Amino acid sequence: MRDSQIIYTEQLTKYYGRIAGVKEISFEVNRGEIFGFLGPNGAGKTTTIRLLLDLLRPTSGKIVIFGKDVKSNSFEIRQKCGYLPGNFSAYGNLTGKEFLNLLADLRKVPRYIEPGLLDRFGLANGDLKRKIKHLSHGTLQKLGIIQAFFHRPELLILDEPTTGLDPLMQEEFYDLLHKYQNMGCTTFFSSHNLSEVEKVCHRLAIIRKGEIVAIESIEDMKKKLYRKLELTLRKPLDRFELPGARIIKKQGLKYEFIVTGRKDTLLKSLADLPLEDFVFPRPDLEEVFMNYYRDQRDD
Amino acid sequence: MIRLSYWHLIWKNNRGFAIFSMGFITLLQFLILYLISTADTSSIITAIIEQLPEKLRIFLNDSFFNTLSFQGAAAFGFNHPLVLALLAINAINIPLHHITREMESGTLELLLAHPFKRHSFIISLWVSGCLILFTIILAALIGSLSAIAIFHHLSQEIITKMMQISFNQWLLFILIMSYTMIITTFGEKGNKTGNISAVLTLIFYLLHFLSQLWESIAFIKPFNIFTYYEPQKLMFNHGNFLTDISILSSLILVCLFISLWQFGRRDIS
């Protein structure tokens, strides 16, 4: 394990009875990095986060955060962590202010919230004086974000952080994340929203059925993508196939392919076709994700 | 180790029912003593009891014959089923709410993701629960002593006895809270763990009466927590205060240690 690694896991496994939550997952998150953790619901994202925070005890494997073993140093580690759970909920009987005061007391930090942090999310003092049970879902989520950030953590662990935020607030959140990153904060960002991971993360791990299927930088991930080809023929063909490409959709004379082979061979084949139009659309991460899953299924 | 801010949270979450219990129990204690002092209930109750079969009369000895006196009534106030029920609800609800229900709602996960050690959490919760039960019982004690001072004569002896009874009662309900804590640290679903604890307490209570009625099951008395809570006997110097509090305290400590051990090793999800 290197000094620059803030989170390091090795062969981490968690079983709930006979069901595996996560199986032998290994990854590391570097200092100052925003690390995306991508997977559909039930893939094992929340289990991994709870293991990192010592809320769940692993069946086997190793977790080291800030160079310390989580099992024996969880208190010290949690002092430096900000955590936003998925489906954030708080004590309904407390006001927002009382809730933040409680968390500040638990952390033994001053009961002070940077005004800029509240302004960014449009939270006025009036909102913080209202009981949490009377807050809307969006406002509650903003309160969740503030409680994770207000004590300036060295490591942020965020589980689906933009749930319930409108697009404007999502942008504010991404901006805040980058601001903290510039201050040296490391972020573990769990999401099933591929576009936001693409937007904010440097690297990502894809988790599926409790197993990590890929860990790569966003750029590398895109490079590895199966390119898509969309073409329209001028006239129908009896038997239409392209070498190094697989049809995924056909609508009249319009075809959509996934390019699986050499592009030069493909281009040569295209030259012989009665083409009306063709385009290689720029892939987004959604397609990487879907293609990756398709591949896994095919295997 | 004990977090005051967490105590504040627990008090805020439980104060509604705790204050209601304080008011209700204080009023009940006061009323019982008021009735005894203003009406000639003893001749009425004696006449009724003389008509009862002998076995039932033996059973009622502790709870009724002693009630005929002012001191007996003061002790009976601490053993009234409504008082016991309200205290039991408080004792069961505190760990149930703050462990199992908060685990279900996700707030416990958030709390323990902060620098809050699991054993600090359990001890803070336990101490807070003890304090809430203490305030309720203290209110009952004040209600009783006030009534005695108004309608009778408040002596040092009766103050001491009432304090012994209150302390004995406090320990009994701390024990109920402590074994509920064990059940909640092992349990998953809120209602289920609450029901288990309530049923267990009810079984103890019923067996306590049944073992007084039937000799054949009298051997279970030492295994029943209510055997070590004896307000009437304490009031009339028939009880064994030190034995009672020693046994209850030991059981409480055992329950607390099991809760600490189990909560420290379990998953929070």
C-alpha cells in the first residue's frame, strides 16, 4: 500500500448468511481523487460503504483508510470522514440547527457552519429552525450534504448524494465537490447515475452482483468503449452484415451496430454499400455501462 | 464516554411520554393516599375480604391488608399495575426506539458513522434511560411524600422507607430496560423486539402472582425479577432491601455487559 492511497481494500468479502453482499473486492482510492463507485441497485455499493465505515464487519479481507486498519482504528478514521448515506434521514424531533449541533458535538468541533455552505444550497436560518420532520425531501438532502461537509473532512464518503436535488442544486453540489477536492479532500462517490460520475469523477469502479468488474479512469473507460455505428441505406439489401460489427437495432432502412472488430476493415465494407448516411456517435458512459453488462451476460 | 448532546437527543425523543408518566403516576400516588386518608375504606375492604375464600385472602395479604393502613397505601401506590405498566413502557421503549427503530430508519447508521464509539453509544443510552426512569420515579416519590405530609405525618422513618422502595423500583425498571437492550442488540425488527420484551415482562409479572397462589410453582420465585421488588414488605420491615438491590444490580450489570458485547460485534445496517 502506498502513502498516497487514502482507501485500500484487499479481497474484501461480506456475506449476509449465505448471500454475498460483496465478494473479494479490491480497490484503492488515491489522495485528492474523486473516485466513482458505480453499479445498479443491489450491486453492493452501500455494503461496501458500510464496510469502509466499520458499520458492517467483513467476513474476510482487509480495509485500510489513512494508512490504518479500519477494524482497530475506526474511531480515528471516522473523525476525518464526512458521510452522506443513501436515503438520508435524521431525527424528526430536532430542528436542522439542533441536528447539526449534535453532530458537531459528537465530532468535538465548533458549532459553526460556514455561511457560504448554507447560501450555496439556499438554506436560510429559517429552514434550520424548522423541525426536520417538516422539511421537504430536497431540503432534507441539502441538510444531509451540509452535515457531511461542514467539518471539512479529509475523506468524503457519499452514497447517491444527488438524490432529490433539482438540476441547479446538483450543479452546486458538483461545484462544492470540486472545491473540496482542490482543498485536498478525497471523495468516494457511489452512484448509479453514470452521467454524474462521468462529470465529477477521475476514476471509477464498476460493481456488479457484489464483484468489481472494472476499475479504470474515466478516459480509459471511454476509450475501451465499443463504438456505435448508425447508418441508413438507400435501398434494402437481401442479406446485410458487416464484418466486425453486430446489429443491435433495425428500423426500416436504419441500422444501429456495435463495432466489435477492426475499424479499417469496417470502413472498407461500408464503401461497397448503398449508403444514404452514416455516423459514429460519441459514446457516453451509459453506453459503456450497458455494453459492459451486456458483455458480462454474454460471457 | 457519556455524550451530553446525545442525552439531550434521547430526552427530546422521550420526554412526551416521560412527562405524561411523571404527571400520571404522581397524581395516582397522591390520590391513593388522599382516598385512604379521607374515607373509611378499611372497614369496607375488611368486610369484603372476610367473605373471600381463605386461599384468595392469603394471596391478597400483601397487596390489600397492608393497603388498609396509610403506610400500606403509600407502598401500594408504588406497586399499582398502572404505575408498573407505565414504567415498563418507558423502560422498554427507550432502547427499542434508539436501537432497533433507529436502525430501521437509518439514523443509527449516520450516528455511528460519526466518531461515536459503540460502547459509548450503549452506555450513553443506558445512562440516559436510567435518568429518565429516575425522574419518573422521583416524581412519584415526591407525589407520595407530599400527600403523606399533607394528610398524615411525615417522619424520617417513612421517608427512608419510601426512598428504599423507590430505589428498589428504579432498579427493577433499569433491569427491564437492560434486558430489553440485550433483545434489541440481538434483534432486527423493531416491533418484534418490543413485543418479546413486553411479553417477557408480562410473563414475569404473572408468574410472580401465580407462584404466590400455588405452592407447586413456588420454586420459581427466586428466578423471577418481581420477587426482588417488594414495596409492601419493605414498608413493614419484612423485606430484605440489601439482598433485593444486590440481586437486581448484579442482573443489570450482566445485561449491560451482554449488550455492550453484542452491540460491539453486530452489523449496523
